[in-house]
Amino acid sequence: MSNPVEQLNEQGQAVWLDSIDRSTILSGELASLVDGGFITGLTSNPTIFQKAISGSDAYLPQLSELRKRHPTPYRAFLELAKEDLQLAAGVLRQVYDDSDGRDGFVSYEVRAGSTDAMVAEGLLLYASISLPNVMIKIPGTQEGIEAVARLLTAGVNVNVTLLFDADTYEHFADAFMRGLEARQASGGQIDNLASVASFFVSCIDTNVDQRLAPGSGLRGRVAIANARVAYQRFQRLFSSKRWIALAAAGARVQRPLWASTGTKNPSYSDVMYVEELVAPQTVNTMPSATLHSFLDHGEVHAFGEEELASAQEIIQEAAAVGIDLAEMGTELLAEGLAAFDRDFAALLQIIEANLNAEVPIR
């Protein structure tokens, strides 16, 4: 019998690991997960990178070398991130080649800012890594919409991150298509571009549950319904005449990616945000603990039209008791950006301390 991840793949869902750590790469653990068919991609963000560099000795040799060159902390960060991304992309390159560029990606996030700043940083990082299976993550801000379109027009693979509601997602799906259309109009190749739209899940339930009565039947149900509604939008958008024209030129869909799929409420199943979100042409990026739990006792059942109809009803019930998911999405985006800013500032402080120390420190 195939393992649960193989069953997800059979349903058309890819599994990525929501982590990057040089010790995991150098030890061969990442290669083992890839070679075993357990993951076909990897995501990261400033929080993950900050934890990795502060918790591992694997970065000390490179920090020692960087200290001799006296770079700014930010330039040193770019060098450290570049090395991790190149190493991880190298491990996943065979997946990329075997899937004809449909999978095998590593992604990393630029700092939120103006459209111009995010585009410039994305182009810099993408060019410096210089590998085809890298995605640049753009946060789901208003400024990010145009940044996504411009990066895709320039031929950069894009991971849209920090999406919380279906309306915002639709703006970024439009930006994805606009980017492809602009690139096509300029004579650029579009059949080798990839993109995912990262829709955050468990944090929705954490926030909603705090606003519900203890015995509410909506507890633990809104996040999954919210994601399924976004999937309905995906189905509609990527069956439109506009998309069919792009697909005829070889374009590939922007897959919905389920992020924040580790269960935060201990009273809920530790694999609920995997089991309940199985659908074709999607990605689930899991923390390591969730991946191993799913391999141990996960069950695979794809949701269908009945579950999609039920999702709409759940969202309506939530609205009836005062749950405004659009407003909540705005709040969660602001919180996510603030958390990433704090972790990025802490990361730069760690790097600066190492650059100024006689001997590199963690």
C-alpha cells in the first residue's frame, strides 16, 4: 500500500516542506526526504531563517569567511540565504527536471515594501541564485499585486504569500495572468514559468475560535471552509476563456498552496489541515512535525462538490455571527508582516554580532 504522501500525489497534490536549515541540507536529511518521495519542494520565510541561523552551527564557517570581507549585515544575509537556497535547489533539481519544471521549487521571501523595492529585491535575489527552480515570495499586500505582475513579466517564478481571503487571492490570480500576458506580448517565454498562491489556514481558526462561543459548531471549521472557497475561485478563474488562451501557449496554472497547516489547537487533529484540503492542482506545505504525523497516521480523501457547497454555508454562518473574514484577513496580514519584520531585524542583529565578533557566535 502506498504511503499517505504518495496518495496525495495521486490526487494531484504536491507536498512541500515549510522549513530551510543548512544542517538539514548538509546532513543529507533533505535529500532523504526528496529521494523518498516525501516532498517535492520547500518554502521558507524570515522567521524560519532566523530560527535556523540562531539554532545551528552549520552557518559559522560562512560567517567566519564573511567577517573577513566586512559586508553590511544585510549583504551578509543575502550571501547566507543565497547559499541555503542554492544548496536546497540543488537537492530538488532532479524533481524539477523529472517533472518538466512543474515542481521541485525552493522559495524565499523578500521584505514587504513598495512595489519598486520588492521587484528590485526579487530580481536581485533571483539573479544571484541563478537557478530555474527558485521562487521569489511576495507578500499579499496592495503593493505586492503589481510586484507579482512585474516579476512574472521579467521571467521570475513567484510565490504569493500571506493570503487570507478569497477576494484578495483573486487580485493576485489576476496579477499572475497579467504578468504572463505582458511577457507573452513582449515575445518572452511563458511555458517555463511557475507560481503558487499561498493561502494561510490554521491561523484563521485560531483567530475565529477566539471570537466564538465555547460550544459553537463553527469552531475549527471556518479555516478549511475559507480555503475551499478560495479553491472554488481557482477553479473558476483557471477555466475562463482568458486562462484557456494562456494555457494554449503553454502556461501553467498558479496552484493554490495551503500554508500554516500545522495544527495550533491541541484539541484538533494534528493532520486536519492536510486531510481536509486534498484537491487536484494544489500544494500543501507542511512543517516537519506535521509531515511526519501525516506519514504516520494521515488519511487521504479528496473533497468534492458537496464539501464545496458546505464551505459556502459555513462562511455564511460565520458572517451571521459577526465573523468578517475580509477584515480578519487584513488584520492577519498586518500581524504577519509585523512578525516577519521583527524576526528579520533579529536575524540582522545576529548576523551583525557575528560579523563584529572575534570568533563567530550563534
